[in-house]
Amino acid sequence: MNKRVDIQDLGLKDYKETWDFQEELFQRTVDLKIKNRRESEQKETPNHLLFVEHPHVYTLGKSGDFENLLVTEDELSKKGAKFYKINRGGDITYHGPGQIVGYPILDLDNFFTDIHKYLRLLEEMVILTLAEYGLKAERSKGETGVWLDVGTPFARKICAMGVRASRWVTMHGFALNINTNLGYFDLMIPCGIKDKAVTALNVELGKEVVHVDEVKEKLLKHFAVLFEAEVIKQKTEV
């Protein structure tokens, strides 16, 4: 089993370009798994984790409800935002500057073949990272992602998640709000969940700006421990 994970930081990158790059890495791994099985070979399958920030964009998962977008696509365009319907699980979410988006393209045969465990470990990675900033983040029963003040009228989501997997290869991932402009969440019902607020790390800490690279390092540290992975930073760009 190959537990090495190549880490690429793509900086600020268009959503569709990044999606296409994800699909390319994902399909390359799936094709190698099929070839290994067909030819009884044991070539190692790669693992990737992409960090990226996107320009303003809204994405709707395959089980999502278009009505959770509260404005028209024309109105989004006027605000400099794009919209895509995509092939991950989950409902509608927003990506934008100041948000860390992580896309793990992992062959879970290299780790464990359990999608629920995979999601719980991604959540745990975020929970442990936020704990380093003095925040008690939690899971909310029946609602994927990471939340603060669960079970109170002040419950608010700080990290959304949505994944796709085929032949135990994953794509899509998590979106953690760091210095995000929360006003863009007013244009939708986040993840289709009404009456729940959204927050960002800088808001919770009462800071104008939190260093995004510092948060990425903490996420990577916990990712490596939880997945028992060897993380290798790459400089490759899309």
C-alpha cells in the first residue's frame, strides 16, 4: 500500500480548471486500478491532496435542490460569481477567496475502504486544527461538516464537505472558512440547511485576517497523523 500523499497548493484558481485537474488525477488513478486488476499487476496507485482558493463560485451537488440558490445565475454573474452543478454528494455550497478548499484524491485501498470513516477523519482533521486556535468545533448529527455551538440556537457551520468516490478513489472534499466574505452565503441556503448560520475563523477569533498558510500547515499535520500518511509537498501547477 502506498501511503505517500503528494501535496499541491494551487493558489487562487478557477473552479472549473481545478475540477478538470481533479478529474484528470482521479481518472488516472481509476484507470491504473482497472489495469492492475485486468493484468494482475501491483503498480502503486498515487494519492494527492490539492489546496486551492477559488474566485466566487456556487456549486450544487447531485442530490441538491436548485431552489437553495436564492438568486438567479444572472444576478450571480453581476456579483462576479459563477455556478456549477457537479457530481459530488451534498447540496449547495459557496467557495471564494479567504477559504481553504482541500481536494483529496486518495486511493482508499491504500488506507481503508470505508467512506464514512474517511469523512469522519476529514472532519476530525478540521476539529483538531480549530482546537489549536482555542475553538471547540464539533460534528452535528446528520449534517456532514464541522460546526460550532452544536445543539444551541447559535449553531454555525465553519467547514462544509462533499465527496465523490468510485472504486475507492475519492475526489472533491472540504471547504474551511478562514477569512471568507460571509455575505456571499446570504445568496443561498448553505448545504440546504435552513436557520443555521455560517462563520469563519477570523470572525471567531475577532481578527481581521488569519494567516491561511499557517492553517494549511496545521491541517496537513493532523491529516498525516489521522491517515498515517507521508505528506510530500510538490510545486506542480495545473
